[in-house]
Amino acid sequence: MLWPNATRVLSKMGLLARLAAHCDSNTHFLVRTSSGKVLMKIALGDFDVPAICVRRADLLAALLSALPSEQILLGHEFRHLEQSGERVRIHFADGTSKEHDAVIGADGIRSRVRQTLFGKSDPIYRGYLIWRGVARYEGNAIEPGANSESWGAGKRFGILAIGEGKFTWYATLNTLADHSDSPDGRKSEIQKEFAGWHAPISNLVDATPDEEILKHLAYDNIPLRRWGVGRVTLLGDAAHPCTPNLGQGGCMALEDALVLAKCIVNHNSIQAGLRRYGSLRYSRTRHIQQRSLLMGHIGQWKNPLVVGGRRVVTNLLPARIFEHNLRRVYSYELPGS
């Protein structure tokens, strides 16, 4: 999911038009019960750029299209690094090494660069898994321009339009970290868990090949107050992994990248630029981590009494409260120095 704060970055990079050409703009978000009743309709607001949902592969292809092919070197597994003077040497699993002016560790929630800098820090499991898939749907059960998330007891189902009659969907379930797939396959297990939920949930799951259904556990990690040392820093999930409840993980990485580039350009030394980048991004990313964690807790409540109270409160709260909070997230203007 690329919310306006992320598509604004892509616009500044000159890549938004390529991605948006085949996507439907998302105009509002529906919070629903498992029966389909709309508890809240949240307008996404009028921004200078749209909110769109794209396949990650399409986003990566757009980013790669802006780089000369010789700048991408694949097949090198990071082992460790060492800093000396004005250079950083990276050592790889095949025994080779390379020197650079700086190193940006954008290697995910289990970042080896983060571990090299600050020691081992295991991700924290938050008690639920997420299944995901992409399916074609041509019925009329999805409102044009709407994304949605439906809430049950200890489980949720989300639907996001990616354009051209295709939708990405996700389903969550409270479970232990050692959850094993059903012998009958993921599709069968999801259909069982969400039996009786509103249309087109069953249709979307059924239209997704079992082998294409992804499953991940919900992890995050404690926020790092310091992101780098010397000529090395972190970016994206390596620095501030968050649960996927706000759809802001990839968005935060895009923001990081542009702020980092501006900071390096606007400072006389690489080290100063890297430290400035970390200081500018800490509060923003910490806020997103905390809000995403909270939304996950609320969405995964399982106690019937608590779930009933959540439904009543959500139905009564004015949508403008959430719209105001979301506007603060989506209207973020990137600092540049």
C-alpha cells in the first residue's frame, strides 16, 4: 500500500506516473464487521498525490528502471563490515569484499548490518499471522475506490484494489509462533477460519492458487534511538520494523531514502549527513511503529465482550477523528537538511 506520503516521494523521483497508470486510486477506507456491516467510512482526503496499491514487484521494477544496471550487483551475501578512515569494507559469504565511502543497511527486520553495529536483537512476535494473496474479482461486492478491513474475534480480513480488476487481500489470525499449515493447504484453512464472512471474501480466497498464498508472522522490534555508527547507517525495516497494520512499512522506507539522499547532499561530510538523517527520521518512524502496534492489538482482540464493545465504539466514533489523524500521517513533508 502506497499512501500519499509515499506516492509524494515517488512523484519527486519522477516514478509515480509509471506506477499509477495501471492502478485505481483509493479514496476511502471501510471498517466492517464479519457480516459486512460498515462501522466506519474514512475518507482519505484530497492530496496532491493519490493513494494506490501496487504489487511489490511492480514497485521494485519502477525503482530499478531509474538506475543504470551496472549499479545493481546481486548474489552477494553480507557477512560483516569494518570501518577504517574514510572507507568501509564489506565482506561477503563467498570470501570477496568491497570498499565504499558509506554503507546503508537496508536488509530487513533481521538485519545483519544492525546486528553488526548494535548487537543481536531478536524480532518480537506479536501473536498473529498474516496470509496474503492476489486475486481477480469482477463482482459488485466491492465499492469503487474503497479499501476495507473487516473485524472478527481474533481475526481480520482486508481487501485492497490494485487495478485492472485485481485485488490483494490479507487475513490475520491469532496463533502461536510455531503455527503449521493445514495438511489440506492454506486456502482450505483460510476458508474454514472465515466461513460465513461477507462477500467477496470466499471468492477472493478461492480465486487465489494455494501455492501463491503467502504466510508471515507479525513481528516488529523496539525502536532504535541511534541508527548508525561512522559511515554506516540503517534504513527501512532494518532501523524501524513495524507491524503491517497501517500499511506504512514500505512507505517509511521510501521516506527514509529521500531524506537520506537530501542529508548527504546538504552536508559537507558523509558522517554528518548520516547522523542528521537518523535524527530527522527517529520521531516520525517511532510514532508509526507505536500506532501500528496499537492498531494490531485492537484489531486482534478476541474476548467476545471486548469485541462487542469495540464494534459499538467504532460505530459511534466520528470518522473525522480518524481522518484528522491520518491526514497528519499522509501530509508529511520531507525535511531536507
